[in-house]
Amino acid sequence: MTAAGTGVLAGLREAAAEDAAAVRDLVRAAYARYVPRMGREPATMLADYAEAVRRHRLRLLPDADGRLAAVLETVDRGDHLYVENIAVRPDLQGRGIGAALLALAEAEARGLGRPETRLCTNETMVENLAWYARAGYREVRRWPYRGTDVVDLAKRL
């Protein structure tokens, strides 16, 4: 059974153009708690999701009521799969949805023959840094962006 067929990811589907506003709203809600720490909105809150739906692979997970529960956004970069975004609605965080989406991204990378997944987060998102480390990601580099450091992470598959 595929990850999308398991209970946590049941109903997962590809995004369509008409989903862009809902994706934007979910991402803004999911990342809002970091704004006070960063002193600004993270880049994910400012992204053009209409463009992302056109150029990236976005999978959407509905909840039991059909409302958007989570988003996985990936980009095949040829030598690796880039996990652009994993966002889970705040009231559903901590239930394993993010971990299931991350595992799905890793399975996607393997299916494409990519030996590695990469992603980035912000240094102020310490919970994310710890979570990714537990999932086997290692820090590759840090670089300054708008007053804080972005942390690039990678995982060999």
C-alpha cells in the first residue's frame, strides 16, 4: 500500500489552479506562530501559490469534512527532490500528518531515482530543526536572509 493509501493520507490529491487561495490560507495559518520569533513573515507566507500550483507539485490533504488539512509542495531539481513546503493546519499539528507527508516526499524522490531530498527552514523554527534531525536530515549550510539565518538540510535516501 502506498503512503497516500494509508489512513493518515487518505484522500490526498493533486492541487488544481482553483486551490491556490486555500493553500495560501492554510500556509499562512500554519506558519503564523513563527512571525513573532522572526519579526517578519516567513517566505512561505509570502509565496505566490497560483504560480506554485503551475510550476511545482502540490498535494493536498482534506480533513473528514473536506476542508484543507495539509499541503506538500515538492520540486524535482534533477539531482535531488526539493521539499519546498510541508504545512499542516494548526489544529491538526502533532498527529503525524507532517511525518507522513515527509515520508511521501522521500518515496517520491526514490521513485524519481533521486538519491537525496533537500529542504530549508529558519533558525527560529527550532521545533522544525529538531523534527527534521529526528527524521534523518542533516544541516548542510546556513545563510542570512532578512535578519535571520536560513538552514539548508538534506537527507541521503
